[in-house]
Amino acid sequence: MTNLQAILAYQETDKELYAIEREIAGSEERKEYVKMKKFLEAAPEKLDALEVKANSLKGEASSLVEKYEKAEETLKEFDSLDELIESGADVSFYKKKAQSVMELLKKLKAEITALTASINATSDEYQKLKKQVIAAQKMYREAADKYNAVKASKEETRVELEKKLAEIAKNVNGETMERYKTKRKERIFPIIGQIQDKRCPFCSMEPPLASLNRLTGGTTIECDSCHRFIYKE
Ligand SMILES: [Zn+2]
């Protein structure tokens, strides 16, 4: 068996292994598993962000409450207004001042109300996400079990194919095997094919003449376009 024949035989068996891998990778069970996994991985960051937001809103709220209390305090000055007027103070000045304080209080109250609503909304969102995380943890475990079952159902065939491949690999030159396996890791398949009408059998690109000239009796070249190997018998 030549090196070329050996690698072609290897690829033929590898095709079955590749099909199994694709089947597992494309299964609904894996999709569900990955979805749950991603959700759970992203959740802590989302929860943290909501907590930071809630804390900053609470900080804003307490500074508003402080302002409100201070404004209320200034209103107390007006308790002694009667005495002030009796001693000949300007009534309109105090009237104006009282009005501006009342307006400030009104404005602050509206701001506090809006902020409270925002705090409640953030807190609700946090609680909702926390519940979702708890539900997702259970769903994740179930999805993992189902995904593992799919993998387990193919395991026997996979091991058999691996054994077969190891046998065939003994006839393949080490460097060829290495190059093949590198492509395989990149999830390229098939990896090697025979030239057809001076074109790459996979992507139809025509290799440059210099490469074509090197393509004689069992040698291989790499396609510049799809990077698979091309051979000529
Ligand atoms: Zn190609």
C-alpha cells in the first residue's frame, strides 16, 4: 500500500467518525445544553450589574432625601414669621422665600418618587433573573444528562472507528498524518481529493501551473483557496 492509498483509506474510515461527530454536534440535545450553559455563564455578570445599578440608585435616593430634609428644615425658620413681621420685616421677601422652598420640596418629592419606582423595577428584575437562574440550573443538569446520553449512544462505534483508524495510520507516513490531523482539527472535511480537470475537486479553483507541474504520481499539493490537499494518481 502506498502512502497515498493509505491516507485515502484512512480518510474513508474517518468519514464515518466525522459523520458521528457532526451528528452529535448538530443534535438538539447539544444545542439545548450549550444554550443553558451560556445562560448560566453570563448570569453572574448580569446579576452583579443589576446589584451595582440598585446600589447606585439607592445612593441617589438617600442624597435626595437628605436634600428634602434640609429644605424642610429651612421651612421652620418661618415659624417665627409673626414676630419678624411685627418687628417690621419685609413680608414679600419671606413670602418669596417660602414659595421657592415649597417648590423645591415639590420637585424633590417627584424625583424621589421616580427614583423609588426605578429602584423597585431594578429589584424586580434582579429577583426575576435569580429565579430564572435557579430554573436554568435544573434545566442545565437535565440537558447535560441528555447530551451525555447522545454521546454515550455513539461511544461504542466511535471507539471501534478510532481503533480501525489507528491500524490504518500505521501505513501512513508520519508527516502526512500530521498534516492531515492539523486540517481535521480545523474541522475541514474531506481533507484530500483527486484533481479533476486541473481543478480542486472541492472548490473548483485552478491551482497555479507551478503547483500543477509538481503534481505527479502520488504527490500532493495544497489548494490555495480551500487549503485542502489535492493529489493526482
Ligand atoms: Zn480548493
